[in-house]
Amino acid sequence: MVAIVGEAFGDAADPWAMLRVLRDATVVQPRLRHRWRGRTWTLQPPALLPWGNGAVVQGAVCEAEADVFRKAAASVGAVPFRLQEPSGLAPPLAGCVGGDLQSLVARMDWRIEPAPRCPAERPLAFWETDHTLLGKEPASRWDWDAGKFVADGRRGDGAVSLTRWTQAANRDHDVYQVLADGREHRLHSRDAALVLAHCLARRPLFTVSGGYLEARVRGAFLPDAIAARLRLSTLANAGLTDGRSRYRVTPEEAARAARLLPGAVAGAACAAVGHDADRVASVRHSSGRIRAAWTGGALTTLSTGGPGWGKVSR
């Protein structure tokens, strides 16, 4: 799988990073092998995920099938769309607005994907593993100064340490160990372990700027649940810029990511403040057509009068 991705993108992107981008875009899906090191990667079958008053295309869809989808969507009264981020290393996101989804699914012979399960809203809600380090040895550690994993046979050091443990016979999954304040965390996910270590160390791993949340180092990605929510809330797939992950983000979602990943996201507060200032200005200059409301701990606006009255604009 890595060889195929590497051949497709050449020197434009690291194949492991691009594999994660394709995973966040629902093109591929990994499954941990049972009691054996490694993952099995498969293409996800196409599906429609109802979202708002339309649907988003999930799974791996080739260009010919995408063209069939656009024609089928138009035939059932839907308006198809295909959104492409400025970065050429972000897969396009397709979907439709309106129309009869049941008829569209029947014509495409796809399935309707259930709504994603809402992830835990508490900070630092990472899935940890009960796999022990018995029979494993340190293979690499996170070097805080270099901003990358270093394979020198040493364990991670510092107030917060991150170490990858592997079995010499390659017969078991790698385990990432994070040590902080005398407490141990063990995870299978490299991405989650890296984010957790930065949260505990209070060192920013991501920066919010210009409507995007960007990683500060290569090989850093958001946890799966947060990345999936950003994809749907912004209708944009994540991509790579200069080898680092980049997600489109709204000020509200940036603030939410900063709350769920305390210490790992910088610039979210400034983005939210600027956005709220724009909201207040729109209310003041609307001659009463727009009103402000404080909803769920956030400033929102409401359009007054007509069919749009009472509809929250976020």
C-alpha cells in the first residue's frame, strides 16, 4: 500500500503522510491485525452520508463513478458539488444538496452511511491500550529539540517522554508510551500518542491561522474523531502543505479543538476573538435585521423577519 501511494505521488509527498490524508478522506481504512504486527488496508466502498439538507460522498470513488454520481444526483432533483482545496495534495470532497437520497442511493447501488457517533467531548479523551511492554524494547523516541522521532535505542526523556516500543520478532503491535507526572499512558496510535505528549507538555503542535489549522512538524495529524468532524463541518478534506498536515477550520471548531487538546493548539483564541468582532460589527450595521444571541457558550447571530427568522447562522 505504501509503495502504491509512493508511486502515485512521487516526491510530492511522503507516502506515509499521504496515506493518512487518504484515510481522513475516507478513501482507505486500516484495521489492526489480530495479535500480529501491522495493519490491513482496504478501500472503503462508496456510500452517502446524510448531512444537513444533502449528503456527502464517503469512500473510494474513481473519476468515472464520480461522473455517474453527478448525473444521477441531477436526475433526482439534487445539486451535485465537488469541492477542491487550494492544496493539490488534498483529495476533493463530493456530495449533493437536496433531492431524493433514497432514489439516488438506489440508482448508484450504494448504501446510506449512518451518522457518525459523537466522540467524547471531554479533553484528552484518547483510546489507550492494555498491551504491556513485556518482551518489547525501545525502538525510537520523540526528540523535543529536533521535533521528530529518533531511532537511537534510548527511551524518551524530559518532563514528558514519548517512546515507541517494538517486539524484536515483529510479532506484536508497536506500543507508544507517554510518561508524565509519574503516570503512564500506552497507545497503539502514533498520531494520538504524539498529540497527547504535546498536550501534557503544554507545547503547541498545531497553529490556527488564516482559516486553517496546520501542524508545526511533519508527521503530526489530528486525532481521528476531531479530523472527521472538521471534514464535515467545513466540507473540506485535509491536505499537506510543505509536508505538514493542514485542515480547514472555523473559529468555533478551532476553539473546540483547543479545548479538547489543551496546550496543543495555538492561535485558536485569537481567531475566535476576531470572528466574534466581525459578528458584532454585522449586527451593529444591519439596522435590526440581524440580532446577536449567546448560545451554548458562543456568540451566534439570528436573521430577523421572514422565513429565516430564528435560524441560527454559524
